[in-house]
Amino acid sequence: QKEVEQNSGPLSVPEGAIASLNCTYSDRGSQSFFWYRQYSGKSPELIMFIYSNGDKEDGRFTAQLNKASQYVSLLIRDSQPSDSATYLCAVNKADTGGFKTIFGAGTRLFVKA
Amino acid sequence: GAGVSQSPSNKVTEKGKDVELRCDPISGHTALYWYRQSLGQGLEFLIYFQGNSAPDKSGLPSDRFSAERTGGSVSTLTIQRTQQEDSAVYLCASSARTGGFGETQYFGPGTRLLVL
């Protein structure tokens, strides 16, 4: 079992719809959770992070965390073609001397105009 | 200020040669990370530095890979006796520190390595 699992997609949604991206993790000791967006041929960039159970909203993005189920999701409201990218879920867990970040393989999102 | 920079941006080498990849983190960032990303794949953790020390080297694929960081700043990733399976994009990231809460990693543009 991978430490961080994501559906590789592609996930295809029409413009204006809600895109729902999901991620599960295996280590209950994981402490913080991140969503990065990566456009084709570019480097990842942070969208948002969450570390408490519940929802965290930032503009059109909402991150949801359920530590009991070891599940974190990202909702994108009013999806735009410019949201088409690969979304990477990342998990921080304690490691020798600090924290270690484990990335999932990413979900490709395609927003149709 | 400047972001994370990496050099070279592209590197083509022959199998068996050694290569050195460089990362210059954001000034003042104490944590530095190396990842590898093969075509269409996710990020594979290689190593991270807190200051000049590397607490976790478990991600290095083999003993052909090594990394160092000097002066708490620039880091080099060295691959000896390159193999074709080493072909990938090597990404470097830095953060203010390694922390569990909201510690954003800022990524460099990557070095695209092709081993012929």
C-alpha cells in the first residue's frame, strides 16, 4: 500500500462544475496535509494546506480533512479551463530530525469549456 | 526576492558518466528537499536537508546517488555512473524550516536529465 494514494484520473468536469479530488494516507501520525497544483511541464505550486479536521476554504478551493478516515479532499467550485492540471496531495509526518513530506502520484483534472 | 533556482535546466549525458545537479534555495530557508519525477509520475522523495545535515537519506535510489549541502545554502545532487533509468526531472524545493504545520515548499524549475 502506498503511503499516499490518489486516483490518477483523468477527472473530467464541465466548466462551472465542482471538481472533487480525493486522497487517502496510511500513517495515522501524519500531521499536516497539502494540495499542490502542477501544470504540464511546470513545477508544483501550493494551493492550500490543512491540519485540523473539517473544512478550510480559500476562494474557490475547499480542503476537507477527516483524520479518523485518513482522508483528505480538495473541492474546486466553479471549475475553469485554467484549473486543468495535475493535483498532488502531500502529507507531512514526523521523521528523524524534522518532518518528511510524502507526495501522492497526483490526479489529472481536465475542465471542459 | 529570488525563488529557488536549479542548474542546469537540461542535461543530456551518456550512460556511465557522472552528473552534478545544483540547487540554490530561497535565501534564509533552512530546509531543502530533492525529488525525482519521471514522465507522467508523481514526486519521488530522495533526500532532505535541515541546515547542512540530512536526517533522512532513505529515498536515495542507490549508492550511486549522493547529495550534500554547504553553508546551509546551495545543495548538489550527484549521480555517479548514470543509467538510463535515471532519466527524469529532478526537482528541488526549499522551506523556511521542516515543520508539520503549513510549511510550504517552494519548488525550483527542475533539471531535466536524459541519459542516453
